[in-house]
Amino acid sequence: MQIGLVVFDMAGTTVSEGGAVYQALRETLAANGLEVDAEAIHQVKGTDKRDALRVLIEQSDLRDELLPGLHAIHEDFVERLLAFYRTDPAITEFSGTSETFRRLKAHGIKVALNTGFSRDIAQILIDRLGWEREGLLDATVTSDEVAAGRPHPFMIQALMARLGIDDARRIAKIGDAPADLWEGKNAGCGLVIGVTGGSSTREQLQAHPHDHLIGTVADLPALLGV
């Protein structure tokens, strides 16, 4: 079945930001007395960031102390990340991302973004990179705009409704985290594609549902034959 829509993740897939989101998670929790290791962070990559904070806190000995303040902890995380994303010159697209979007659209394939970020964070990145201004995006959705973020399929289902796609087998989902791959599987996407040039290695993604693993989104047009 021909692919009619590709749903791209943002940080680590289309947006190169040096892992700032996960550094901000660790710094926010450290400011509240909780140190978390890289493996714990890997387990929540790609998920809604409020959920990520909640899971990391629940797994710790400080859960009873910190969970009541989850809202304030999340707000602290958001402010840290917004400040970085607004100003840091390291924020760029992964090489070839805009060209990939153009190639897809030239062949009648819709382009959408979804993310574990809330809208305020995601929109800063979208605006900085100019994708909407250049007409490269057909739709975007963020985890705070649906009932639950990844690995649930709700963001993809929202995009389907918005873009008139009635068969998930016409959708390719691409991302750099296990949660992206599970989201694609849970939504019934026709193609589930992992990228190994972001926050996860090939070995880390290999164990999760996927049809293909590629280096970066620049490799996608060749995979789709466009």
C-alpha cells in the first residue's frame, strides 16, 4: 500500500539539539535532590515529558517526597528547556531534513511532526527552523494536545483525522527512540522506521518493533523510492 503520510519525531530525529532535552530532565531532577543515570533516561526517551518525570520519580526512593510537587518540577523543566531552545546556536535541523520534506511533498506524500514535547516547546523549534514558514509541514501535534503521549497511538490518530487518512497502513512513522517505534506499531502504521543517528543506537532500537532502521531522515527518500 502506498505511503500517503510520514510522521516524524522532532528532537533526535529531525531536530539536532545535542541531547539537551535529556540533560534538562537530569538537571531538573538533580535540583530536587534526585540523581538519575543514563539507562533510566533511555527508558523514557520519546515519551511525554511530564510522564517521563513522573516515571523517573516513581522509580526512586524520593517518590513520596517529590510526586506531590510534580507540576512545579515539570514547570522548572519547561523553563530550562525553553531558555536553551530560544537562544542556543546549536539548535539546527539534522542534515537533509528540509530536503527530505520537499522530496516527499513533491511526490504527494504529506509531512507531519509529532513529539513528546508540549506545544510551547515544540513551537519554538518549529519557528526557529522555519519549516512552517516554508510550507514544508502539513500538520503537527504535541503530547499535551491528546489524551496521552507515546507509546499510545493518539497523536498519530489525531493526525489521521486532521489530514483525512483513514487507513494507518498508509502511514510511515519515523523516530529515534523506542517509544516512537511502539507508537507506530500501536497505531498500526504500514511502516515503522527507526533512525540510529539520534539518541539511540542501532542495538538499542533493534529489540523494538520496526520495519527498517536507517541512519538519518536523509536516507528516507531512497527507502521510499521518491
